[in-house]
Amino acid sequence: ESIKNEDLSDLFFFGKINDDKLYSNYQNSNYIINRTVSKDVINALETYKVIFVQSKLGNGKSIFLKHIECYLKNNKKRVFTYNGNSHNISDDISILEQIDDIIYLIIDDYYSIPRQLKYLSKLNLKNIKFIISGRTDVTVNTYNTFLSKTTIAEDEVYNVNLDFISSEELEDIYNLVSNHNLWGTRAADSKTSKIRFIKKNSELGYASLILELVKSNNILEKIDSIY
């Protein structure tokens, strides 16, 4: 599906994700930025049991997981995502155990479900690969707890950090923001100046860059009104 200006402003400024458009454009950077580490993760899924994605708050973990989910689904993989509802998790796990196929189990913000660990630890891990995320500042305990509960070896885990933006992503961000007229008060700046602006405000990831774009678009008043 084609991406409209309002789709990007909804995503950038309000965190509203259109799953259909994400799925339609997951192979390019027309909607979300196709992270350079995506290929590494996809390759790692062939040999590793767990993909552990970490970043600081607001740097794109949830969207990154959705992107990997789109890739797996499009390649006919059996993908399940934890939706945060723990009431039926024991029944869900019973069903998962009956599937005689490789299962990709995606859990966003893993540290938020410590009580469900007892259920996950009962899974037959032979056919299951985990893709899980956690914030950088709480990852150590999460990581160790997960390994101890599931008895998965440390060398079966592939770690990914999203607290950076690559040079390829810088160019993609520039094109995306330019194509959808989201420069705001910086619209008249040169490309060099805009690239410098992106680089300066993305040294620690996407969160600070998005905040600066919000300021440039004078959208704080609208956010305040919605709030």
C-alpha cells in the first residue's frame, strides 16, 4: 500500500502504526526505516535459539520486532506474538506444544512478564525460537532470568542493540522525511544541513531525533490538545 504524509506524521509524532502498510513496505524504507541490523537478525535466526533486542526507551524496539515479524510471515513461518494478556497463557502454551513445526515466539518488553516465566519454562524448546526485547537499562537481569528459567545456553543467544543509526539509515531518514514534507521549520535548509541535523540528534538512537522533528513541526500544541 502507498504511504501518505499523514501515515508518516501519525507514526513519527503519535506512535500510531498501520500494520497493513508496514507489511506492504517491510522490504524498503518507505514507511519505517529498514534497519541495517535486520539482515543480521534474519541470518541469526537460522542458527540461534534466541534473538535478544535491546535499546533505550523510544529507540524502536517494538517497530523493529514488527518488521522481523513481517519478514517471517511473508516467508511462511509460524509466528506468534505475546499480546500482554496472561489470563489464557497456559492454554496458549498447550496449543503451541502441539505444533510440529518451527515456531517463532515474539515477546516485546520481556521484563514486563516475570510471572509468566513459569509457563515459558515448561515449553518444549526443541521447535521454538524466541525473539524478545527489553530496555537497555533493565536488560541484564532480564537476560539472566530468561536463560536460567529456560535452560538455554548463552552461546545460543544473539544480541542486538538498536541504540545507534547507521550511515545507510541516515540517508533513508533524510529521504523519508523529505518525501513526506516533515522538515517543518527546517524545510528551507540544505541537504547537508539536514543530514547534519539528523546525525547530531540521532547519536543515541531515534528517540531524540523524533523529538526534534516534533519541535520543528510545531506540533507540541497539537499533542497538548490531544493529551
